[in-house]
Amino acid sequence: MRLVINGETFDFDNTRRPMSEALAIEKEWNRRYAEWEAELTAGSAEAMAVLVWVVYRREGRDVPLADILSGKVDFDYNELLRSLNTAAAEDEEEDPTSGAAPRTVPDGTAMTPSGTRASSRKSSA
């Protein structure tokens, strides 16, 4: 996905997360990685600041997270949000699935669990 931070475009692969990066987030932010993911999904501005720190870190820029959180290193929040929304819309366009649920239960029925052997499937009527 492409993120825009202060007019600069960054290619950011959000599908990979090295353990070292997750640990660095926890160490620098003093919160659990899972909290960061949840806060980011919920739209937390602080979590977005951590995301910017992660992007900069991947680009080899030594920008302290504290400087981003304090506003010493600032960025246009709306610009970042627009780029995230654009990236999300592009991801949806690339998904070829219709989102429709299958018409039949693939293995078993609501009354017969899929793990039940065929020889033990008997009618209760």
C-alpha cells in the first residue's frame, strides 16, 4: 500500500510484520503490540503516529517515536488518512470474491456435525 506522509509517498507492505518490529513497537510505545493493532483499527491518532514511526523506521530514518508523539516531528494527519483510505479502496477493488455466502453447508448440516462418521448418521425421527 502507498502511504503519504508530508507529501512524500512510501510503499508500505502491511502484510509483513517482523517480530523485531513488533517488539520495537512494544518497547518504544510501552504498550502491547496487540493494543497497537486494535487502536490503529479503531482510528487512534496515537496509533497512527506509531504507524508513521514504523514507516520511517523501515525507510532507515532514525526518528524517535517520542518526537512524533510530542509533535516535534509533525505530519498532516488528514493526508495520511486519505492515503490509507485510498489504499483500502484499492485493496477492495483487487478482491475478486463477491462476498456471497455459499448456498449449501460444505460438510455436514446444521444437525449433523462435519466430524460425524457416515455410519453413525441416523435419523432421530
